[in-house]
Amino acid sequence: SGASKWNPIEHRAFSEIQKNWAGRPLTDYETVLNYISTTRTKTGLRVDAHLVQLNYPTGVKVSDKEMKDLSLRPHDTQPNRNY
């Protein structure tokens, strides 16, 4: 579905987006954004989308110190599900 496994909002949005573009070829970014942005449901769900055209560098190394300095803590309810 393209949605992350534990996010019910994404599941709700992606199922409606897929219904909106079902059976149509996704030939370019403009087409994809149009189908996403025109997705609506009877219950009021509206989806907004925009294309970010930035260059993201690959192969960036994060040092052990940078990782240690991150403010990360396990969630109280399901600590083993954090990612």
C-alpha cells in the first residue's frame, strides 16, 4: 500500500488515494500529485501533496557522538516498536 506499517492515518489516506487513481497510469510527478491532491472522502478527508525537489546526499556518515547526542527515548506503551 505504500503506507508505513503502524500508522493508521497513512493507511486511511493511501487506501483513498489508490481508489482515486485506480487503473490509471502514473506517468509523471504532476499526474501523481494531481491524483493525490484531488482525493476526497464523504467523511471529509482531504489530502494535500507537494513535490520537494531537493538533492539529498547519500553516504553521509553519522558519528557515534552524533548518535549519542540525539534525544531518543523508548515510547512507554510499545518501546520495541520505535524506529
